[in-house]
Amino acid sequence: MEKTNRNENRTFDTKTIVGLGLLTAIVIVLQAMALGIKFGTFSISLVLAPIVVGAALYGWKAGAWLGFVFGVVVLFTDAAAFLAVNVPGTIVTCILKGAMAGLMAGVVYKLLAKKNGIVAVIAAGIVSPVMNTGIFLLGCRLFFFDTIKEWAAGAGFENAGTYMITAFVGLNFVIELVINLALSSAIFAIIKYGIKEIKS
């Protein structure tokens, strides 16, 4: 009996590692592809959907890992303007916004999944881009605000906050949110199938 349990645990661990490996690769590829898609200053994030899937299937730690990977890719591919201003602030902002987007998606999904699976997916899909964008704006305020005020004045904005929302967030947040919500039923189906596979 003990041998069987060990085998089951090993199988679960193997499936988790393989699943997370595949989702990690998807996050890297999707974020690299998104570099050419910009509505405003920065690329949109296409990776939040697989992050939500991973967080729902494997828990908040997996969500945090996938978000961390997302943050690292952003740091090395789409953060040059901020790295030129404040390297530590850029690192903290990129890593934290990604990791928290995944972590909170996992937490929200777990809290709601037993009551209603589709509501859990939709809520996780909303929380993920909200965390990603919210922490990005917080990082802008904490680490780069003086520079942003200069950028805002140069672009003809009297208010740096309005400039951040317009130039940095703009349509990006709306598109990220719409993508997550539009894919919510597909994400829900993937999660249901994935949970069956993990249990089998």
C-alpha cells in the first residue's frame, strides 16, 4: 500500500513538472511574440491566460513561478526605458508585478473554485491583469516618478498620473482583460481536463 502511494505521488510530481514546464515555455514564447504588438509605449501581455491556467491547475506557487518567468522575460526584452533610469526599481517592478499576477490568480481561483468553477476562472482572469497593471503603476510612482514627470511635460501632459494611465497603460490593460475574459470558457475547459488528468 505504501509503495502504491509513493508511485502515485511520483506520478503527480512528474505530471506537475511536465505541465509547468510546458506552461513556462508557452509564457516565454507568447511574451516574445507580443513584443511586436504595442498599443502605446509597451507591449501587451498575452501570457496572463496560461498563467491563470497554471495557477488554477497547480496552485498559487505555480502561478507565482509562471508570473516570475513572465517578469524576467519582460525585464530582458521590454524594460530598457526604465532600466536606464533605475535598475533595482525596474527589477523589483518587473518581477513583482508578474509574480503577484500569478500568485493572486491562484489564490482567487482556489477560494472560489468549490462554489463555482467558471466564476473562479473569470475572477482569476480579472485579478491577474489588475495585479499586473496595478503593481506596474505603483512601481512607476515609487521608482520613476520624477523621470515620468519630465516625460509627461515633454509629451504635453500637465499631470504625470494622467500620462502614466494614457501612455503606459492605455489600451494594453483593456486588451489583456478582454483576452482573459474572452478565453475564460476555454481556460475553464482546459482546467477541468487538466484536473482529471492529474487525478487519473
